[in-house]
Amino acid sequence: MSNLPNCPKCNSEYTYEDRNLLVCPECGHEWNPAEEQEANEGTKVIKDANGNVLQDGDSVTIIKDLKVKGSSSVLKIGTKVKNIRLVEGDHDIDCKIDGFGAMKLKSEFVKKI
């Protein structure tokens, strides 16, 4: 019997390997055990909406109009954000946007340039 881990989504014990991924036949979840190991070591991998890994200093664009909490203004789609800083928490990007000032963004609403 193999020593493969249970599925992180449904906890099924019937996982199998497919090249470099592990697959759960019950729920269809696929994951890379190397990325999961990095996440467990405390090194959180933050990805953009397309799945590209983000790093400090990257430039990104906003992919959706975002309402600014506490203001009547809106961040428009296509707004470029330079020199991002990755932080822990719900909003994982800390940045300065020209015309708006300091902001916190979620990585799911940006894409890497």
C-alpha cells in the first residue's frame, strides 16, 4: 500500500499520482504535493488570478472594477500597480496606487504584468 496523503478537500484515502500531481478520484481535486509542502513550512505561495506566483516588487494590473471601502471612488479595470509588497492576512497585497494612495488588495483580483 502506498504512503500517499489523503485528499485535502474531502479527506479521501484513495488518492493516486498522475505525473507530478496527486489526484482524488472521489471529488476530482488535483494538487501538487511540493506546493503543499511549501505552504506547510510557513512559506505561503501567493498567486494572481491566472495562477502566476507573485513576489515582492512585481507589477500587476487590476482585472475587475473594485469599490474602495469608505469612499465613493472605484479602482477601474486595467489600473496598473507597481512595486507590490506581499503580506499575511485576508488582503495579501500592500501597495500604493497613483491617485488613491496606500491600498490593500486581494491577489485574486490582480494579474501579473
